[in-house]
Amino acid sequence: MKLIFDKPRENAVNALRRAGYSFLRKDEQTGEMSFTKRIGNADYPRFHIYTRTSPRGSIEVNLHLDQKKASYEGTTAHSGEYNNDNKWLEQEAEMIKKEFI
């Protein structure tokens, strides 16, 4: 699920930390940052976010739900849900919007 904030009141790190996300890593080549939020006591399922900030300051948030860890060594493929039909994703997206707007 993609969310775009044209004039965010806060940077991605601060807004997502307030929303309960932990910073995972930053790709130094692309500037893309990754964040996760556990749903329960186990590592999975979890919410996973990739963010990008444009040169003009808008923030693009790509949210999905990781159902399990990557199954094959050396790959990043996993059982992720990206669509708007998932109620957990819809509710999480609404909560994230409140932190950016």
C-alpha cells in the first residue's frame, strides 16, 4: 500500500517512531529507509515500511504486511500482503497518516 505525503509535518524517522516503528536500515545508494513494527510477541507477522523522500520534501511510504520470514536463503522474497483489501493494512495506514499530517 502506497501513501504519499506532500507536506509532512515531520520527517519519516520521527513520525514512524511515534507510530511504534523501529528503524531497520538505510540504503546509502537510493536513500530508501526501512522500518518494521511487530504485531505480537513473535518476529512475524509484522508491518514493514520502505520510505523515500523526494528532493522537494514529499515522503513516499510503502507499507506491507510480512507474514513470515524469507523462505529461501539469499533472497528477500516472503509472504507479504500489499493490497488494500487487508483490514490490518487499512487500519495501520490510517494510523500512519495521523502521524504525518
